[in-house]
Amino acid sequence: MNIKIRNSLFINTIVIALLLVLSACSNSSKSTTTSTKKVLNWMQTSEITTLDPSLPMDTASESQIIDSNEGLFRYGNKNKLEKGLAKTETVSKNGLTRTYTLRKSKWSNGQSVTAKDFVYGWKRTVDPKTGSQYSYLFSGVKNADAIMAGKKDYDSLGVKSIGKYKFVVHFDKRVPYFDQLLTKPYFFPENEKAVKKYGSKYGTSSKYVLSNGPYNLVNWNSGKNSWKLEKNKYYW
């Protein structure tokens, strides 16, 4: 083949390749600038049964409560345990007292999440009248076993608030894996006013709960197999 023709074909090939690259970059830039709203659709293995943090017994309910709420610790990137609403954690030398200083955060109605919300939520979960099937996870927290056995009142649980943002937990025995447990919904804060306001409806609909996590769960009622998660504007 003539050398000039070969060179011409080579140059044309390079030009076409460059044009394709530039076109792809242009389309990518265009899609980035014009797309302002991103929606993720996904499937769940089952429907939600409750949004009450004290009561979930299935993975669908638990995962949606975790998406719309937050406790003292959470799992972050690469499933690494990290602080959620706990700004700091102090453990006593004997391991029987843990003190958490809370971040300043809010419920989805704009009210502050306080140490009292943790005290109330934990006491409510271990109270046999609530009927939590996972209250046994509190075993080790002072008086939890006696409360669950009906031998002591739930108010004797070893938790207390100091001021607005300090939460203290006392233990009967060491629980080395306690921070991992705190990622579960049963250890999340609960707004006492909301629980008492909604009564038996609490957790049966997205209208009858408050969120304090990165998303608000909306458009769900008991028995409905679809719902939405929307950004919580109050999330810290």
C-alpha cells in the first residue's frame, strides 16, 4: 500500500477516535449538569410490619427504621463502626459505667433530640408491657434482667440524663460488645410526647412516628407494600 495512503488512513483513524472521546465527554457533562434530581428504586424482601423502634422483628422493618433514625453508634463505609449521635464516649476503669455526650440534633418536627429521649426509649423497650421481643439485648444494663422478669419496675433501669446532652449507662456486668448493640433500633431514642400522642397508632404509619436519621420515611401505612425515603432537612 502507498505510504501516503497508509499515513492518511492512520491519521483519519486517530481523528475519529478523538471525536468519539470528545462526544462521550460532552454527553457525560450534559447528563451531569442537567440531572438535578436523583431517584433510587430498590426491592425489599418483605413489607414493613412496624416503625416502632422497640418492636421490629423482621429485617425489612429494622432496615427502614435504621434508615430513618439514628442511635449513639452506626455502621459507616465498609461496615465500619462509627459514632452517630454520640459525640464522645467515656468508659469507667471497671467497665460498669459509660457516659455519652450527644451531638446537637433534631427530630423531623424540629424538636431537639436529648438524653431524656434515650432514657425514655430504653426504659420503654425493656418494659414488659411494651412487648419487645428483643429486650433481652439490654441484659447487662443495671436491673434490666430483673425488669424483664417482672421483679423490678422499668424506672429502675440503670440509665439517666445529666443536663440536655449527657447520657449515662450503668451496668451489672461488663458488656464488651455494647457499642455494636447500639446500632440496633431497640437502643434508639424515642420522643415521649409523640409516643403518648399517637398511643396505639404509634409506629403503624409514617404519619405516626418521628424520625431523627438522614431520611424521613413517608407514604407508608400498615399493610402497604410501598413507601418512600426522603431527605430529612433536620439531620445533623
